[in-house]
Amino acid sequence: MGILSILLWTPALGALLLAVMPGHNAFSIRLVAQTFSLLTLVFVCRLLATFDSAQAQLQFTEFFVLNPDVGSAYSLGVDGLSMPMVFMAALLTFCALLASHVITNGVKGFYFCLLLLEFGMLGVFLAQDWALFYVFWEVTLIPLFFLIGRWGGSRRHAASLNFVLYTMGGSIFMLISLLAISQYDLDYGGSLMASLSQSTYSMSRTEQILVLLGLIIGFGVKMPIFPLHGWLPLAHVEAPSPVSILLSGILLKMGAYGLLRAIAMLPQAAQFFQHTLMILALIGIIYGGLLAWRQTDLKAMVAYSSISHMGIVLLGIASLNKTGMTGAVLQMTAHGFIAAAMFLLVGLLYERTHTRNIQDYSSLVQVTPRFAVFTTLALFAAMGLPGTVGFVAELHALTGGFEQWGGWMALFGLGILLSASYAIRTVGLLFTGPVKAKMQHVGDLTAPEMFTAGVLVGGILILGIMPQPLIDLSEATITHLYSLVSP
């Protein structure tokens, strides 16, 4: 068994062990889940240490034919595009488990679903077979449905059903497109990577356009692309905070990851949709920023800001140039850290105060200074402040967009101003003014909470100050993708 299989099946093994454990001992359940999640993270770190970033092709590949008649195979591999996402999936799952101490009802089921979700997310980023990719894509729906519907807020049932219906609706279009691609793919064992060149020469331009349209809808729902974002605000607000960490930090990136793969498979169609995707990206950036600015619910604000930040990812992808696509990959990682940190901190604040209304707070810096420092850094990263990884990502996306469309990027600048407005407003309302009576005894972050928040905020700052290792990790693969889609 190769390292990718070991990595992939470790959380599944942990979930299986939890399934047979008695449910009354919450401490043992938490310990087992966190141990298997930590093991997964250790395997990812080992994989990252031996990964050759100078190579564009797949590494550590594993291949075993499952059904030769339909061309499906157990095919795993990792390259510069999937490696950052695999690391983020393992890291954020571990952080989400550390932040799950607030779950007291149905502890066994909650941790079982989190490990199963990690298994599905890793499978999406490691799978190199279209059928296997689709199976893992759908696997993530099952635990998320229960995590939101069982442990969410007052509108949890509507949120979980909304999420599943939106995603399954998009998956139908994605499945039809993948089936269309597979007819050109049988001789290559269903490898998505082999399809990159195969589909280019085998499919007509019209076929490519129709297939990519289906994939844009499928991946766009998960990403989410405006106007396919309707499920996101409710799901984020109603989901428990540890689930929101994964939902925003990783699940949204699955759509962006799939779209990057899709445009490389279908370059003529990508050029056809280029301007449409750019317009949708700019609408998403401004629309998400405006709605985030209007929110009084802290969780809703972070949810709408995710639409704006993922619009930056879409803009980088739509640029179809090396700088823009580099910005897209950087923003996928940056938003993973930023959104996860913000949802973690908002969740911890809600546990102490039982309110998410920003108008209920003031001058928390005097009461909870540690919380104030971490939250301020996360909000500054969300607005793209220099010295944070958000700035590096947005600068690459802006530069790539300017190379392609010039003056249209003034609208991108408007999105940045909106991000700054709601970030600064939030800092002002949370941490300035007189201390309200009911907020005088709010507890500050504990040592374990500081560790979890420190990992996320530390990643934002370290990658912001030293972004080159992250850029180098994906450079060879992005260069290869650019060679496939360039006219």
C-alpha cells in the first residue's frame, strides 16, 4: 500500500473504530478521533517533505483497474495543484476536531461524521479517475447533511436540506459532463490527468463548450459562483462552528479545484467562457462584499465574505494566465486559513456570550485581549493587508486580471474597499467604546483555544511574510496548466 492510500484511509479507519466504540465515554471518543486526525496530518507532512515541487506531473501514483469495461480505476496521485489542498484538508480537520469540545450531545456521531468528511475531502483531491473523483465528491454530502441537520442551529433542517439539494442538483450536471468525457478516456483507465491532452484533440469545440458548461454548474454550486450561492449563507450560519471551519476552509475549494482541472481538460471551451467567468467573478466579489458589509450577524458576515473571496479565485482562474492562476491557488489556501480562523473565533465568542449580533459588543479588547489580537489579525488578512497571505493572493489575482482585462480591474479594487470597510467596522464595533455591563465577564481564550487559533493565524502571517515556498509548491503544475489553456 502506497503512502497516498495510507493517508486516504487513515481517517476512514478512525471512523470505523469510532463506529464500534461505546458512545458513553466522550473523552475516549475525542481522543481516538483526534489521534487519527493527527496521524493523517503527520502523513501529509511526510508527503509534503518528499514532494518534488519542480515536477509538473503526478507523484506517488497508485493505479488499480476496478472495471475495465467502463474504464474506472482506483487511481491516486498528487501534484502541485492538489498538494496544498491535501495539506489544508488535514490541517483544518485537526483544528476542527480541537474546536469540537463544545459538542456534548451525540459526541460519537459528530466525530464519526467529521472523520468521514475528511476521508471524502482527501479522496476528492487525490483521485485521478473520473468515477472515483465523483464518488468521493458525493461522499462528502452524507456527513455534512448530518453535521448540519443534527448539530446545527435553529434552522438546521432547512440549511442541511438546502445544501444537499443545491449540491446534488449541480452534481447531476457534473455527472453528465464526466460521462461525456469518459467516452474519450477508456484507453487511459479513467485517468483525469490523461484526459488533459486526450480531450483536447478528441472533442469538438461545441462538445467542449457543453461539457464545460455542465462542469461549471456542478463545481460552481460548491465554489460558490454567483448566482449559484443560495445555499451558502444559511448553511454557514446554522452549521456548528467546527463544521463551518471545514465548509469554508476546504469544501468551497473543492469546486475551485475541480474547475481548474476542467479548464485544463477543455481549453477551447475555457476561452469561450473566459469573459463570462470574469463578469461573474467581479459580480461575486462586489455582491459578497456588499452583503457582508450589511450584516449584523458575525457568522453571516463571514459567510458572505466567503462569496467575495471565492470570486477572487474565480477571477484568477478566468484570467487563463500563469499569474492569475497562481493567484487563484494562493487565494484558495489563503481563504482556507482566514475563513477557518474567523469562524473559529466567532464560534468561541458565541459560546461565551450566546449572541452573534455585532451591536451587542464593545471594547472587548479590555476584557479579552488575546481574542482581540487574533480576531483583528484575521480580519486584516480578510481585507488583504500587506504582510498577510491574503495580500499575496489578491495581488497575484489582480495582476493576472489586469494583464488580461486592464481597466475592468477597477471593479476588483471596489471589492477590496468593501472588504476593508466591513473588516474595519467589525474591529471598531467589537473592540472600541465603553465596555457594556453584560460583556464585563467574558472569558478570554484558553491555552488550547490559543493553540488552535495560533496555528491558523500563524499560517496567515508566515505565508504572508514568506510566500515563496507556497508559490514554488504549485509553480510547475500551474505552468503546465497554462501551457494547455494558452491560445
